[in-house]
Amino acid sequence: MNTPTAPSPETIRRAAVFWEQAQEDIKAAKSARNSGEHLQSGFFSLQAAINALSAVCHLQGHYRLPPGVDELLRLCVTADPLFAKMIGDSEGLVQVAGRNPFNKGGSPADDAAESKRCLQEAKTVLRAVRAYLKKNRGRFFPP
């Protein structure tokens, strides 16, 4: 049975930076949503999820990362099976990734609903990553 190699101190430091940035991004998403900047909120939510999942991927030795949330979740499954049940549950984040920031999109109500959905999905991802980091705080860093 292969035992996983411990990540280097530099890898742990970089993963911690991804995690810290994810937390800043989720704050920015909330702030943008509260300011009525719904598309901006969706993009910050997406970035928060990607940064949080990137932290886990780096800790597992994955450095060339795929662009999508579901693809990142698939890589994270190697770290913890809790990520498997999240695959396919990030449709709002997937949709906002394909949005043209110069196209105003739908009605203000639709944009508000979309930003709320993206924020909720990003929060779910961050909670899962936080749980993973808490479970492994002795190996990596406390969340």
C-alpha cells in the first residue's frame, strides 16, 4: 500500500494562500451581492470555490489544475470522498463561468437569484474544504 508523501512546506504555504484568498473572495461576493452587483458577486463566488478547491488539490500534489469546479471536485475526491457528493451540484457556478461580463443578461430579479445561487454553492464548497482542513489540521494548517 502506498502511503501519500507529505507535501513540502512550500506546498503547504501555497495551499494556505489559496485558502486565504478563497475566504477574501467569498467576502467580496457577499459585499457585491449586497451592493446589487449580482454578476460581479457570481464571479467572486466562482473564484472563491476555485481557490478553495485549488488548496486541496495542491495539498494532494496536483499542480496543473483543470478550469472547472466539477473537474476540481473530481481531483479532490482523491483527498476525501466527501467531495464526490458535490460533483454536479454547482450548476450556478458552472453557468456564471460561461457568462459574458459585457452582456447585461436577464432581468434584475433573475440576476439576483443567480448571484444568490452562486453564493450558496460557493459557501457549500468552502464548508467542505474547511471540514477537510479541520480533519487534517495536523498535517497541513488549521482553517
